[in-house]
Amino acid sequence: MGTLKEDIKTQSDWIIKAFAADGLTLDYSIKSFIEIDKFFNKHSTPGKAKRGGRLVNRLGSTMFSIASYIIETIKKQVPDAVLFTDDEAADGEVTMSITLPDGGVIFPVQRVMKRFENGEEDSIYVYGHQLTKDFTNEPFDDSYWDINKKDKSWWKFW
């Protein structure tokens, strides 16, 4: 493996291809974070990988790859966002961060871990949109709410 910055680029490219196999499109837009939430909804329940899902065998590396995509997207969408990595730190993969132009600091790997552990309440899209909206002027995509709707038909009791 190379430096963390090299690994981020490589893994971001890899996750785009992996998501495409699930019919999910990652295009380096903040809106594409909805696809990440769809992926987690499909392949996990809070704190657990679903049997037969894509997180069963490669949980850590997939989560790093998703975080890498988030990093690359924010770097592309937010002018003057600065990535910080420490290749010497034992926990460098978990503590890498992005400083936003307003001084806010985010930790994408930690956020992806929270999304896996807590489920929809730690949405990647809502988080990403909220943090970047002042820099991108991108409106919130209300279609996000549709991905969390469950069929609650009265005749389905089981």
C-alpha cells in the first residue's frame, strides 16, 4: 500500500466500480451520498452486516473505500477544503480529516463507522449536505426521504 492520500484515490475509484455493480451511481456530487445511504440500507442493519450482503467479508476495507469517496467528493465540491493525513500514526486511517474553509473539521471514516453502527439516524447524505451547503449552494434533495420509506401497508402483518 502507498501513502494514505494515494490509497484514498485508489479506493475511491474502486468503490465507484463496486457500487455500479449494485446499480448505484457515484459521480462525485454531494447528492450521490444518497447512494451511500441506499447501500447501507441494503447491506446492513444498525451495527450488523446483512447475511449475503457486500459488507460481510470486507467490512473494514469497504468502509475505508466509502470514506475515501466522501473525501474525494468534498475535495472536488468544496473549494479550499484541506485533507489531513498522518501516515505515521497507527490509527491514521481512522483519524484522517478534512478542514473546511470555515474552520470546521470532519472525520469521514468515523462518520462512515457511525452510519454502519447507528443506521439511518447517521445518514451520510444529510451530514454531507449540511456540512457543505454553504460552500456548494446545492439545495437539499428531498428524494432522500424516499429511500427510508418502508412499506407499511395495513395488510402486511409479517
